[in-house]
Amino acid sequence: MALSIDQLLNIDLGFPGISFGYESWALESYLAVLDEQISHAQAQYRLRAERELEKVKDNLDHDEYGAKLTEIDEIADNQIPRFFRIGALIPIWGLFESFVTDFAVYVGRRGGVGIGFRDVRANNFRSQIEKYFEGVLRIQLPWSVQERERLGQLQELRNFIAHRNGRLMDLPPEKEKEIRTLVAKIPGVVIESSTVAVSSAYISEAAALVFALVGRLNQQLGDKYGGPVVPTET
């Protein structure tokens, strides 16, 4: 969406949403080639691993050689895609958290609010944002109850992946139960061999959720504070 002359002249260059259009585009572009990256990594791993296996083939019996080939297949077919896909959730959440934090700080300073965003105590980032915008700033976030629930699930999943790389091994029983309960609620997320795996469909869904929520808030605040009305379509 093109900006009018008046909008261009009145752009607040300190408004955080100015960069949302190109940052969301960059993230979407990265996600679009993710499957290509996975295919390339799989091919390269197979080539390297099979070449190394061939060097020691004469020292292995038939069963050992077959087991090594099976291991190569398992890593290429399952572990490499799992690693790439869970890693994609980190920048998706990062885009959400960074922009929404910047929005909170901007609005607080612009309105001369005595309570800073970081002064608000909450159990998690989503709750902190809701408390600050809706409780302190008196700005209703343009997000539905269902979207907030999905956002909370994404945050919990991202945190577990960031801190444990998706692995349930050696977790305390109560924490493992908590993660299994979370995963059971999210279509496209499963537990395989005590590790969390996510599908391409879930990555697309998570990105679409973040783009929509940040884009809506960006537009709302831009309208309210006379900032730029920027494109939110990615």
C-alpha cells in the first residue's frame, strides 16, 4: 500500500513498525527456501557419510554394514529435517517478541507513562505484553482469544526448543508431562524418540500467526500515533 504525501511528510522515523515490512519479508523468504535447504543438507550428509563408510567397508561384516547404512538413512531422513524445522521457530518467535517489545517501549515513552514495560511482572512474555498494553496503556490488543492461546503455545514450544533443543531426555517427570501435554494440543507437532519434531505446515502456521498479529498491532499503533501506514501483507 503506497503512502500519501501527507503520510510521508508525517512519518515518525522512531516508530518501530517502519521496518516490519522488510523484516517480515526477509523471514518469509527464508522460510520459503527451508525445504530446499533441508534437501541439500540431506544429500550432502548422505554423500559424505556413505563415502566414509565405504572406506571401512572391508572391516565390517554384513550386519554391521547394513546397520551403518540404516543409521545414515535415519539421520538423513529424520534428524536433519527435524533440526532445521525446529530451528525455524526461533526467528519466527524472535520477530514477534522484538517488534512487540519495541512497540510497548515506544508507546510508553510517547505517552509519558511512568510504568515501563520491563517493570511489569508476569509469568511469561505474552502475559507481560497483555498486562502492559491492556492494563497500563489501556490499549486493547487486536488479537482474538484463540490467537492468544496459539501464541502462548508457540512461546512455550519455542522456549523448550531454545533451551533443550527439543529433547525430552533427562527431564524431570513433571516437566516431561507438561511438554507432552503441550505437544498434544498442537497439530503438526509430535514427539519422536523422545525429541520434539515440527512439520512444515506448523512452521507456516506459526509464521502466519506472527505476521498477522504484529501486522495488525503495527497498523493500529501507526493509525493512533500518526506513524506510517505500512504494508502488512507478506
